[in-house]
Amino acid sequence: MSTQMQADLTGTTIAGHGLDWPQLFATRAERMKASEIRELLKLLDQPDVISFAGGIPDPALFPAEAFGAALTSALSGDSKGAALQYSVSEGYKPLRDWLVTRMASLGVECSADNIMITSGSQQALDYLGKLFLSKGDTALVGWPTYLGALQAFNAYEPSYDRLTPLGNRSAADYRETAAANGGKVKFAYASADFANPTGETLPESARNNILDLAEELDIAVIEDAAYQSLRYDGDEVPPLLALDIQRNGGIENTRTIYCGSFSKTLAPGLRVGWVCAAKPVISKLVLMKQAADLHSATLNQMAIHKVASDGFDAQVAKIKATYHARRDAMLAALSRHMPEGVTWTKPDGGMFVWVTLPEHFDGAALLAESLKTERVAFVPGKAFFADGSGANTIRLSFSCASEAMIEEGIKRLGRVVRGG
Ligand SMILES: Cc1ncc(COP(=O)(O)O)c(C=O)c1O
């Protein structure tokens, strides 16, 4: 074989000639665009920027020592072979058993067969998009909604329609719109507690409206519970899955697929989340996981299991105390420094406050101005809208800034907004 041919086979020469990659990519890749948030996060490492941009946990609160001990223990004695070996796609059984108890505390009676461990809840969203959406089918999502959900679903080329839990649009109307877009409505996706990006929580009546609509349309409900444990005040509202069980008498009769995560409570870097749903859904997801990555890292699942069983509630209490104080600091600072005409949500938990500016504002332009003149970062809200609206909104996260930084950052942001 000539050197030239060898080079062609390895791709070296082809790459050198500048292949027209996009014409080779599948149509599903067309909607895969760089996330504004992730691109932005790369630029924010400068020490003089006060950032309300990343919706990530404060690393100072990670239970690093507990994880150190858990990893050492998993890699010692009898468990070390299992910790480093291939394992089952359903996930580490002791962790699934722990989750059965945790779900029961939320009003969800289930067995370990109703639970599959995923690599973060993000993986669950990808799998659920793959499981339900044929090209042209419709997903119902909030306007705005979690950007990562849109990114996960986009790969399956759906249409989106607006889920309005407090509105009264008829099932027939949703059905007709979906048919006009060349498919069927397949699921409603909702983050019921302290949603990303708005921080809002759906009252029980709104959760019931979603279940009513889903029953009428005969579709699935995807419940994204990433922030559910982070409540700072107000009473717990039962998860959609718990309400669905109450209506239908048991998890096997439900249509709600609950996506949980240890990312916001223990540590996102270990990539451990879970799905809890009726067995037919779990069985299909297990086959998908086998095909995609076989299983989530066993060592990480063991560490999460040990740290969760030794002190999940204490860890959650610790982070809640810190985030609660930061949430209060942000709401107080917004009241002090924002001009009239600006409104914001008052979240009962989670990590976000959602700000709506007067109509003429553009969040992206405001960010550029804010970084230039006041060195404050946030996320422009438009990316969270499936219909491209929301230019006059911004998302602020209070999870990673100290109370003093929050006061200073919001004061600066107030100056930028007044200037706009
Ligand atoms: C609403 C929501 N769902 C899911 C995720 C994904 O989290 P993970 O994959 O770390 O569980 C996030 C992460 O920020 C989120 O905000």
C-alpha cells in the first residue's frame, strides 16, 4: 500500500484537504449548536468577574472527605474486584435499594426494578428523547425550559409546543398542532420544583393539570427533579410521579417518568442520576444503556451509595443553609438595586432567580455591556425558549457567590440596567 493510500485511510490526507463534513453529518446534527451557557462558562474564569452565570453547585460544599473515604473503602478488601469490573446496566443494586427508600419518602412506592441508574439525569433526558421522539413528533415544554433538555431532545428532531400548566388549552388543540407539524404529541417535560431557569415551583393544582392533559392526550410525562431536594422555605409539594401513583393505584399504572440526580446534592462530577418509572419504560431504557455505555461507572455508584447512606440528609441540610442565605441575599439586593420596571421570581429553593427586564432590553447585549463595564456575568434568557422569544430575560444563579459578592454584583448589575 502506498504511503498516500495509507494516509487517506487514516484520514490524515482527507482532513488536510478540508472535507465538507456537514454534508456527511446526519440531519439530526443540524440542530446541535454550541450552548451559550457552556461557551460563556469558558470565559468566566477571570478573577475580577462576579459570576451569576453557571448553575453549578459551590465546590466548597462538596463532601470531599467522605468521598475520599468511600472510594478508598470501595477499592479495598472484597469489593475492589466489583468496583473495577464491568457491571449490570440497571445500576449498582445497593444504590437502587437506597433510592427505593428515598423515593418512598417522597410518596413514591416502588421496587428496585423501577429504578435505573444513569450517568447524570442529562443522560436520562437523552435516552427519553431517543425512546419517544420520532422525527416531527411534538414535545411539550415550558417557555422557558431547561436548555439541556432542549439540547438532548433536539437530536431527535422534534417540534416543540408550549406546555402551560396554568392555561386551559385543549388536548384537541395540542393534537391538531402536532399533526400539522407531521407527528404526535409524545410527552410533556416539566421541572416541577425550583426549575432551571426560572426557579419556580409548580403548585399541586398545576401538577394535576399536567397529569390531566397527559391523560387526555395519552402521552408520557417526564419529571425533571434535579433540584427537588433544595427547598429553603414553603411546604413540599408531592412529585408528579407521586400524584400519578395516587390517581392510578401503583407505579405500574403511571405515565410519569421521574429523573433524579445526585449532582446538586452530593457531586456532579461523579455523574450519577436515576430514572424511576413503570417497568416497561425501565426495561427499554436498560436496553438503550447497554447499547450506549453499558453502565454508569461502578466505582462512582459505590461512592455515591456510601456517602448517601452515611449522611445524605446532613449534607443536604448543610448546602441548603448556605444556598438559602445566598437566595435571601440576592432577593434583598435585587429589591435594593433594580430600577422600576424590572421584575424577578422569588424561588422557594434551587439555584436561580429569573429576571424580566422591560421589553426593549436584549439580554445578550446587556451581558456584553455588563462584562465590559462592570465585570458581572449572567445568562441571557433567550436560549431557554424553544420559540426564540425571551430576549428581555436573564437568569441569575446565586449558588456560587458569597453574600458580599451577591450584594456587590447586583449593585453593579443595577447600574448596567439603569444605563440600558
Ligand atoms: C433542570 C436540570 N435537569 C437536569 C440537569 C442535568 O444534571 P445532571 O446530568 O448533572 O444530573 C441539570 C443540570 O444543570 C438541570 O439544571
